Amino acid sequence: MPAGNLIDGRAIAGQIQLEVAQRVAALKSRGIQPGLAFVRVGEDPASKVYVGMKEKACGQLGLFSETQVLAQSTTESELLALLARLNADARVHGILVQAPLPRHIREAVVYATVSPQKDVDGFHPMNVGKLMLGDPSGFLPCTPAGIHELLIRSGVKIEGAEAVILGRGNIVGKPMAAILCQKAKNANATVTICHRETRDIKAHCRRADILVAAMGVPKFVTADMVKPGTTVIDVGVNRVSDPSARTGSRLVGDVDFEAVQPIAGRITPNPGGVGPMTIAMLMQNTVRAAELAATASHI
């Protein structure tokens, strides 16, 4: 299999974190330490791991971070009260509420309560609206922004490309489509979003120059769905049974990597592709939030 067609998300994330570290140093020279607050409700094992990885990145880059862990039984009003305190805390430039939330808490209400200026996840309606309008002053959701950087820094031509996105979620699918179809540099793609009601998904996929798989279905994308030379981005994180693994299970993506890699022009490994980029973009958004707050305080 051609190893040369791998898009190394860890290496590109490392480049971005070096750039972020320089911006952190510049802020600290002015007496400002960027701060990021994590809020986790309940004891979801995956959420614990994800928040831990993000905390580690903050430590490596010199960001201040704090994690608020609330019980599964926490009410929506109690969570909103905590967010109001974090919105008012000058040490905190970014707020991340880790999904999933308990079923009795409405995600849309929570995301709308985080200050748009501290919404480093890019989920506040104001930031979603700015993305749709092509207004670059908002914050972009971290995973689609990271995918966009992977494409740009890997030299993938986006302008005029046929981009097919599998999945219409609010976290990846929809914002990814909006980013790629903007009338802007490193965009101007023709975008198709496919979902469970799409007829003949295979035909759509075989048209793609850029294929982004974000459906949450293990190994959904098979070799016969990919046109030779296509850039394939695998966003999926799916746990499947594997009796040979120590834990009895393993993680796989939405792409059948072994079958698709020989056909693809470029392809992300999984793990080591999109995941590190999501964290790098979260750090970048937080530092940008601190820079904007510092500028606003001097107007």
C-alpha cells in the first residue's frame, strides 16, 4: 500500500501548535494568559478521555485551564448558572461544554448560553450564522476547521472540486459544507451532503474529488465508492467488537482504510488524522479569543 498518500494529522497539528505557542508567548509578554474552561456533566468514559487530552494540550502550550465536573443529575438551570459565572470570569477566554450531555439538558440552550466571544467550539447560533454568511469574525467549529487546514496544508485543490460529505450533523457535516462552499480563498468547492435518505450514495461518492466521511458507521466507505485519486477524510470514531484485542473491542473509522488507501490520492489515517487537528484548532480558537478580548479591553 502506498504510504506516501497519508495525510499526517499529528504532524500538521504539531505545526499549528507551534504557531499557537508563539501567539501564547506574545500574549504572556503583555501579562495575558489565555484561559480555557471545560465543563463535563456526568461520567461518560469517552468524555473523560477527550477532556483529558484537551487539558494536556493546554498544559503543553501554556494555557490556563480549569475543568468543572458536574453530576449526571445536574439540572439544566444549574448548568446554565455555571456558564453565566464562566462568561463573567475574566481569566476564562474560552468555554467548552463536552458532549454528550444528559438527556434532560437541552444542548441548543446550553450552546446559546455560552458567550459568543468565548464560544471556542463554534456552536453558538451567532457563530453558526457568521459561518453561513461568510463572516470571518466568528469562531469555526474545531473539527471542520481542522479538516479544512488538513486539506490546505496538504496541497489539496479545493477550488472547483467536487466535495461530498457523508453526514449532516451540526458538529461536522453542515459546517464542513459551509466552509468548503464559501466564496473565499481555499474554498469555492461544489458540495453535496449525503445522509440516510440519499438515493444511490455510491454514485455521489464516486463523483467526489474530496470525500469527507462523518456518518458514524464503521467502515461504511468501501473501495468501490471511491474514484481513483480522491482525497478521503475519515472523521468517524466507532467502537467495534474485536476478541483479539486486549479490551475486547477496538476503534475504527467510517472508511475501510485498508481497502481504500491504495485507491485514494490522499487519505487520513484513523487514528492520527482528524483527531489531533480538532484539539489544535481548539487551542487556536482559545488563543484568538484571548487576543480579541485583549484588543477589546484597550478600545
